[in-house]
Amino acid sequence: MARFDAYFLLKPEDAAEYAEQVLGFFDDGADLECTEIGDGNLNYIFRVVDRRSGRSVVIKQAGHTARISDEFKLSLDRNRIEYDLLKLEGELAPGLVPEVYRFDPVMNCCAMQDLSDHLIMRRALLERRPCPLFAEHITTFMANTLLLTSDAVLDHKEKKVLQGRFINPDLCEITEDLVYTEPFNDRKARNRAFAPNLEFIRRELYEDQEILLETAKLKFDFLAHAQCLVHGDLHTGSIFVRPDSTKVIDPEFAFYGPAGLDVGMLIANLIFAWVNADTTMPAGRERDAFSGYLARTLEEVVDLFQAKWRALWEERVTETVARYPGFAAWYLAGVMQDSAGVTGLELCRRIVGIAQVKDITSMADPASRVRAERLCLSLAKRCIKERARVRTGRDYLELLAWAAGQYPRGAP
Ligand code: SR1
Ligand code: MG
């Protein structure tokens, strides 16, 4: 039996051999070096470089359990889903995802473009590097991938076939548990709340009956609203940036779900970046400039997304009844309502739940972290409860200003 004819978890030396023998990516005589570069919660990622030519490739492999914890047993099919969706997204939103070269259903890995000349956006923002074209790029990505895979545009039978290719029960279960359920009840006792905020979280989330009811409604929206093909995990750790380029990666959580899942997750993570800058940067011009840039980006993302969605709707909608007067506005209002709800859920789960974000956990001063978390959770609650009216970039900025006013910097 040949070396890669049966599945096993690669080590760096195996990945280099795989790139040479199976991918045939490198010239004869290549001098290969391989490093495991993954720092996500689920998979193993290898970068193989030929020291002679400088050519490189990334190989991403799925294991049977999540990296973050063996508690999560996951179908290897997620690697196929990721490959298929990157291909499709490359057609729907050209230039905004990495190029994918090959999927291997035996080794459950896919080979793709090396984006080492980019930075993960969360890191870029924590290093205070602005991404000037980001709002423009990501709003094209979201409008195109979400609207063009919906029933408004696709033939309904074609849509159902596509939906079938992206049935993703294990990864959806993670989101059902970690985003929609556990942050509000710690049902599996694996939340990781920051100790000084435990009481606050108990009172403000676990014991707030209105929040529980609203999160239940949102969970059923996630479970049963097969609106369009969503990325499913569109946070700033799933986006590579360079000043002139944006590449969305990691769509392994993809499935047919509510468009607001992607939009809301992104908004929440821009808010985390703003809160980190506001909390940890010393007062002065640099902080004002960077937090101003983040606020503008947030506003542009919300407003440009809707403008591009409307324009694309005019151009591409094929469903007759979707052209009835008033329908387009009603439909988009629903997407924005879901987005506000998900913004709130994502803000809560990254603070209370098992999968946290560096924007918050890297805050060294406990008092600052307490304040930042309370600010985010208070904002989250309003996004969830008032989601029917939170629509524009300005609406989000007003809520952010309100939450920051509730927890002034330096107050005891
Ligand atoms: C067990 S996976 C935890 C989280 O990591 C992924 O990036 C998703 O956000 C998921 O919820
Ligand atoms: Mg990921």
C-alpha cells in the first residue's frame, strides 16, 4: 500500500513528502521545509516551502477531534465542505478567497494558496495596523456570497441541490451549543467566564428571562432558516489581510442558514477590536485615530453591505414574487434584524464561552478586562433585545457609545 492511501494525521515531515509526491507541486531537486502553523481551534495546517525557488503551498488537514478539546468529535467531511465552498466563493467573489488546488478525500486535506504575505486580521488589528480596503472587500464578499446563493436568485431546485452538498451537522452542532445555548445557561459546565465577572454574567445573562427567550428564538432561526449558503464562522480570525488585499478563509462551518449569521459575527468581532483599542491604548491621538478608524470601518461594513445588497438585488433577482413592491426592503430588514441578534450572541459567547478571543483575553489589567467585558455584554443584550430596530452603521455606533458611557474608563 502506498504511503498516503489510508488516512492518518500528518506530521510536518509527512506533509512535505505529501506535497512532493501527491501534489507534485515542487520541481525535482526542491529543498523542502515544512512547519505546522495552525493556531485555530480545529485543524492542522502545514506550510511547505521550497528553499531554492521560494515556492510554497499550504496543506490543511482535519482530525477526528477538535484541537481545542477532544470533547468535540467532528466529521472529516468538513474539509471537503471547506474546499467546495472556497471554490464556489472564488467564483462568486473573485479574488476574496485563497486559491484552492486540490482536495484529497482519503487524507482529508486540501492544498491551497500560501497567504504568508498577509496577516490574520485579528492580529493585524491588535498590532494597530489599519486595513484600508477591508470594508469595501468584505461587503462585496458578503453581499455576493449570501444573496447569490439564496432563493431570490437561484433556481429553487438548484438551491436545494446546493443545500444538500452543504449539510454540516457536526459543525452546526458546535455553533448551536457554543453560540446559541451555552453562553446563556452553561448547560455543559464548560463556560470559561472571567472570575470577577461571574456574578455579573449570572445576573445579566443566565437569569435574564427576556434574554433567554430571545436567544431561543434566534437559535430556532439558525436551526430552521435555510436562507443562503453562509460561511458560518466569519470572525476576524477567519480573514487574512494586507493593505491591498482581503482573503476570507476557513469556511468549514458552512451550511444553508440565515445570512445574518455572517454579518453579525463580523460586526461583533469589529466591536471587540474597538473595545480592545479603547481599553488598552494609552489616551491620546493614536488611540483616537485607531478607534476612530475602527468605528468608521464598522459603520461602513453595515451600510455598504446593505447598499451592495440592494444593488445586487436589482440586478440579479430572478424570483418573480421577490419583485413585488416592498418585498426587497422587508427581506433585507429581516437580514439586518438577524445580524443584530447574532452580533449580541457572538459578543456574549466569546466572553462567556469556551472559544474566547485575544482582543479580550490579552488584556493584562484585570480591572480593564472586567470593564471591557461588561461593556460588551451590555451592548450585546441591547443588540439582542432591540434587534428589530438596529439596522444602520449609525445604530451600532450609538449603541457602542451608550455602552462605553455606562462603563467609563478608569471608573471603579
Ligand atoms: C470547538 S470549535 C470552537 C470555535 O472555533 C471555531 O473557530 C468556531 O468559532 C467555533 O465556535
Ligand atoms: Mg476557523
